[in-house]
Amino acid sequence: MAYIEIRGVGKTYHSARGSLRALQPLDLAVAEQQFVSLVGPSGCGKSTLLMIVAGLLAPSEGEVRIRSTPVAGPYTDLGIVFQRDVLLDWRDAVSNVLLQAEMRDQDRRAWEPRARELLRLVGLDGMDRKFPWELSGGMRQRVAICRALLHDPPLLLMDEPFGALDALTRDQLNLQLQRIWSTSRKTVLFVTHSISEAVFLADRVVVMSPRPGQIVETIDVELPRPRHLAVRESPEFNRYSQRIRTIFEQLGILSEL
């Protein structure tokens, strides 16, 4: 049985200026502990689909089920990481992580050891009392990941979390995220615009069309784990990447000038 079942989910936004079709009805099943990347052009509905899975946005049609239970409102047994870290500037790193516990009306002191352990796990040992303005962009995003992981959710939704970072920092966080996933075995839905990032991280890559978004192809990535950055130079990795690029070329997303 699938952990996440997306059945005929579509989305149309309505406003005084008219209607905008963001998602065509689509189906997707995600197995427990699977890492699935969603890759597609800007505006194709990737983030919309993620918010529907989280129960933060209602679909126009269809339904999402998590562990066979329909998502009818905000689903709390998950963690979300956005493209922007959305840290609170007046709280230090550990306090930003502990915001997750406070929002759930839990004892901050009971969760503080785990918050510090998570910061150590992502390479921020000794940075727990630093404020957001004292941290680099990559450090801030690590804090945001720790905040999402504090309550040890079985499901992690990540919406282009590394898109604003430089290439070197992005590579570092790809490796750290892979290590966290390998030890915790969470179910992950990961939105990205990067073909190589999608292939490097995922068990499956879901390729989406331009708006209104629909699933064009789902590709199983059968590269051994753990994956090192050098795998991106391998023929197998390049075959997966080229397949996705070919799909985008056929859709007119990539074209020669």
C-alpha cells in the first residue's frame, strides 16, 4: 500500500481577473521511506502539489491520502522546508529550531537536547546561539531543516530548499540531506528545478510539464547508495539526466538558440 496516494488531483486558482489552471488532474503513489523528486519548469504546479499534500491548499478536484487517510486540512505529522529559510531574526539558531516544539505546545526544555543534536548533525555545532544575521545562507537553511526535523516526522516536504544557494553550498547540503535520509529513512517529496539534483537525491524522479502541470514521466533511479558527488560524472547518471533533458526538449522547455 502506498504511503502517499495522489488521486486525480487538479488545481484551478480563481480571482477577479479570471481563472488560472495550475494543475491538470494527476495521479501519483509514493512508497514509505521513498525519496521522490519533482522536477519541472517554473509555474508548472510543483509547489502547489506540495501544499496540497500538506493540506495547506485544497485541491479543485481529486484527493490526497496519507496512510490511507484523506487529507482534509493541515496535516501535522510532517516537516516542511521552503526555499526561503523563514527564520525569526530575533531568535538564535536553537530557538528557531525549538519553535517547532512551541507551536505544538510542547515543553521547550524537553526538546532542547534534540535541537542541539540536530544542529550538530548538520555541521552547526557551536553555532546554536548565533542569530540568523550572523549565519550564511547555507547555515540558515540548515537551521530550517533542523526545525522541520525536530519532532522526527515520517514525512518531509521540501520546496526548492537549495535553489538560492551557491553551487558549492548546494553540493554540501545535498550530501548532508542524503546522509540524514539514509539514517532516518523518511518519506521525502523534494521539489527542484535542477535535473542533476533531482537525479542525485532521488529514488524516483517525477518529470512535470509546463502549466497546467501534469506528470509526463516517472523515472526510477537505480544508482547505488550512498552516492558521492563523483557519481554525477558516471555514464549511468548522465543517462538519467539526458532522459529528463530530452523530455524537456520535446516539450519545448529546452531548445537551441
